[in-house]
Amino acid sequence: MAEIIQKDGTWVFDGDALRLTPGRDKNVSLFRKTLGELLVPLGALAGVSFEQGRKAGRLRLRLRDGADPLLHATGGRLTEPNDPYQLIVESDRYGVAEYFVDEVRNALLLDEVPGDPVDAYLLPGPSVPLSVSAGDGTASFDGEHIRLEWNWKTEDAKAAGGSRSLTLTDIAAVEWHPAAGLENGHLRFTVRNAPTKAPPKYDPNAVELWGFKKDPLMALVAAAVQARLPHPAGPGAADVQDARPELPSPRVAPAEDDHDALLRRLRELGELHRTGVLTDEEFTMAKQAVLKRM
């Protein structure tokens, strides 16, 4: 058995699986703490590596494509603090980390685990029921039904339709995008036979996200739903692909528009702060991110 204990978390390998437990340190992200402990079977791994740094190193796991519904639903868009398959290692534990890597690699070789994609999920996804409130709504999932409820920040046109209830059989696809730069993020459900190109702000099957602390938690809902949909490489995958709408290409703003767009973003952030949606800390961080682009 190999084990490494750090403030960032504890990883244990027993020869058959890796148990990844997030740490309780204040620097561990809310997403990782909420996701909790993960049990990763050896057969789900494609590789492991350790990178040394001047003050700290980083252990990384690479999973086989299609093994984890969380990675599929988020499309690799989870930022570094929220990635459960990375562990920050303090410099005095570099030797332990290297031993850990050797043990896992040897097991992969002995078990002749292939690195190619899989056609069935090897991890179960987040447990249900779960409910997350972020952005302009609350998304709840009990394993069979998805419920979307709106708050006072929701666009009137979307809120006018009331709460949304979807069954798992209604869903062709689910995706989570974080907010990036001037673009808001979203949790979106693609409904069979009812594709839409509406922006998340107006889409009754999407929650719009603005880049705040709880936004990544919506990825848990996405992963829990994804785990119960047909695997993208398994039977029925073609039907799911056919049901996905063709989304318009992202608009690239001309350079002369950038300054005006940034000013509008600052005004939006100021209004969100004034009305209490953003805390002082969140407002300061968001404002600094915009000012750096000006």
C-alpha cells in the first residue's frame, strides 16, 4: 500500500484502487470538499505523474477517456483548484510522492491496464439527491427528475415560465461551462426533440452562471445526470449525438468593441455588488479581473 498525506488531501493506493480524500485546509476548494472522497479503480487510470516545483510539487492522475462522468460533463473545464485528480505536495514529501507514482505505475504494468478509451463509466458520479443554488437558479436532481427553480436575479422572460421539471428520459445531453472573461457560464440540459439556440440567460433548460464561488458546484449536478445517461461510446450514443443542437460559433468581438464591453461588464458587476448579489470580496476579485483586460 502507498499513502501520501498532505494539507491539500490524502491519496491512498491499495493495489486495486486509489482513494482520494480532499483535505480540510482552508485553501481546499469548496467544490472538492463538497464532492468528497473518490474511489478510482485501477482500471480507470491511464497514467500518473509527479511534477516538482521550488516550493511545492503536484501529483496528477490521468483517467482513461470516458471513465468518469464528471470529466465528460465538464469537458476538462474544471480549473486547477477544483480538479480532484491533482494533489499539491509539500517539498519535504517529494520522496513519498515519487514512491507513490512508482507503485501506481508498477500496478498498471502488472495488471496490463490499457490506456485507450472505455465504453462504460468506471466511476459512479456524485451521489444523489443533490441540490445546488448558483447564478440565476437552483438545480436539483434525485436520480430520475431534474428540477430548475428561478430566483430574483433571473431574466423576467425565463422566470415567467415558472419552475422547470424534466425527467431523465427527456435529456439528450448535459453540459457545464464556467464563466470565462466577459462570457458567463452555464449548466444546460439539451431536451430531446426540443433543441434551442437561446442564450442561457433566456433558456428555460439552463442556469446562467456569473463566475462566483458556488458556480463549480453546478458541475456536480451535471456529472450526476451524465452518469445516468447513455455512455457516449456505448449503445445509444448515436441517438444522443443526433439530438444535440448545432450551437452557433462564438462571436469574436472586434478590438474596438473590447473597451466598451469591459466598461459594460464593470457596470454589471457594480450593480450586482450594490444589490447584494456579490460580496465585497467577490466584487473586488471580479473587478480586478476585468481591469487587467483594459
